Amino acid sequence: MASLSGEALYLIYRALTYGVSPLLRIHLRWRKLRGREHQTRWRERLGCPSAARPAGRLIWFHAVSLGEGLAVIPVIKCCLERSPDLTVLMTTTTSSAFEVIKNRLPSNVIYQFAPLDMPSAMDAFLQYWRPNALILMESELWPNIIIGAAKKGIALILLNARMSAKSFQNWSHPLICPLITLMLSKFSLILPLLLQAPPFIVHYCGDLKCAIEKFDISEEGKKSMEDFQSQLLDRKTWMASSIHNGEDEVILSVHNSLKQFHPDILTIIVPRKPHLGQDIALKLRRSGVCVALRSQGEKITLDTNVFVVDSLGELRLFYRLTPIAVIGGSFLQGCTGHNILEAAEAGCAVLTGHHSGHFSHMVSEMQGVNPLSVLQVSGEMLADAVGELLSNAKVLESRRMAAKQAYRTLSNGIVENIWQMLDIHILRKSL
């Protein structure tokens, strides 16, 4: 019965997405005019390829945005190392992700924008690329892509599957659950557990976001980091990353409190979305704070109080410049947290708020390895916590070492485990 109702819901969804296709095309062009779609490759979102499909076996990896895209790169590299005859097709949806990931992928990976989940675009995409397997990241569950791929006999894998409590509640709704159940039944392998999936296709291999890719810094990047290190001038420095709209007020309050005890304090703010950098800088300047903006090429001087990094793809580099990292998206109600292991891998003392959402398991796992590895504090107590680290070198060093230890423990063997599951359950059968 659930299967029948799921099929019926899918037919309704497909009809609706077919009917609104003209509006979606208009909306896509409007986004292009506003600079939110790639100016020359936006047609890929309609299923129009910009590269040739090589002969032979092809695996399609899809991630929605930057974080998921970076997380899957180690798996892509492992697949190419173990099976050199494979062709890998990688897709993401956002221009911001594209600009960063294109420079991190192996040169032999085909990188395209993902098609919109409307019948014409998805059907054209699948017909052209003819993937042997489709690996989706986290919670990218779109009916046309999943049902369409299943009908063509394409093996489906859901990697690093996760969802928030709110999504679980929404997906469990009687009107939605049959469609979700139908989609999940089409997967050959799910890593790890997800709603309504048959238990025989679920295997836990660890959180892929723990497997942070080691990347080489270009000579230009090394020079840039050396310049920033010289600009820091041995000042007391801390960083607040992935800051959401509204959290900048929390960080400004902390900065003002710390400045009373450390007059030369330098606060580095990395907004979650780069375009928020201008707004944050304007707000801080109105409060009398001397701000330098990364996007404007402004230097850090002795008068600079706050440095706003409103750029993409540099977060991990800046983690290496500061001993303390406060991970945002966690200090306001409704936030769901962000990846804290990137800061731990860089050797930072890691702090985050209590609203960590589906990243709460990462916090718990790190604390399970070493209780000092990550400190959860409220916005009201953040100034005291950061102040203690700035004032006590011994405490700071113990937390930095604990974070690094937790990262090494949690990241050990994850990519290898995932490769083995893909090889055993998918690649040997479908390829």
C-alpha cells in the first residue's frame, strides 16, 4: 500500500514539476542576470552538457554545495586510485561551490553543474551521461533524479546520509512519508542510517566530514599566509568562523569584552556567506571598530581591531593562523552548527555554541575521545571562555592538543571503509 501511494505521489510530483518547468527556466535566467548562476555554464542546470562523455564506466557524484563537495573529494580520489579506468562526473548546484571545488578536484574529473529536478532537464542529463552509479551526498533526495536513475538501472548510493530533527518531522508526515519511503527503497547502499530505509542497505562507516582532505598550498597561497603572519605582529588573535546573520553581534560583544584585558586583541571573522562581510564591516565601523576586509585587499595594521574574511575557500588556511577557533552557526536559536573538525585538524582550540543541530554527534564523538577537544558555551559565556584561553598558555595548549588528537582518532580509516563498502556492494555488481 505504501509503495502504491508512493508511486502515486511521485506521478503527481513529476506532473507538477513538468507544469512549472517554464517558470523554473525563467527563474534560472533571472538568477543568471543577478549573478547567482554561472554566466557561461548556466545551461548545464537545464541538462545541457558542456563536456563530452568518455567511453567506458562512469560514476556520478553529486553534492549540493561547498561543504559536501569538499567532503566527497577524498572518496573521489580513492576511487580513481583504485580503479584508474573509471570516469568520475562531479556535480554541485551553487556557483560558490564551483569556484572553489574546480581547483581541488583531480584534473581528470568532469565537473558540471547539476540539473534542476524537472523532468526535461533530468531526463536529458541521464540520457547523455548514462552513469553506471550515482552517489548522492547527505540529504539530496529529489524525486526525479532518484526515480529516473532507478528506472534506468543506475545503482544509487546515499553517502554520509543525515537529516535534522526538523527534516525528520517533516518527512514523517503521512502525506510525504510514502514518497520518501519509495525513494529510499531505490538505493542499493546507504551510509549511514536514514529514515525509512530497509536495514539491509544501511551500513555505518563513520562521518565523511571527519575525513578532511589534505591539500597542498600553492606558492601564492604560502606567500599570502606568510604576509598575514607578519601582519599579526605577535598579537593576541582568535577567530570566529561560519558566522551567521545576527551572530556578528555576539562576536562584537565578545571582542569588546576581550579588548578590556587585551588592548591589542585581533578578532578574525569569517561569515558563513561572503556577501555578509560588507554588512558586518559596516555595522562594526558604525560601532567605532577599525575593520579590514579581505575582499578589498586591506592589510592588518596595528590599528586594526577586526579582520573580516569575506572570501571563499580560505577558511582552512586561516585556521592555521590562529590558535583559537569559535565555530558559528551555533549561538542563536534555530541554528544547526557547522563542521568543527576542520579547525581541530589545523590544531586550533575549538569552541562552539549549544545549537549545533546535526553536528551535535560530532561534538559528542570528539568529547568522547578527549573531553578537552571541544568546548560548548553560550554566547553569554563565550567571552570568559576565550579570555581564559588567551590568558593561560597551558590551558590553551592542552585544548589544542586534545582537538588534534580527537581529529586524528575520528578520521582514521573512514575513506578506506567507504571505498570497501562501495567496492563490495556497488562497483563489483554495477560496473
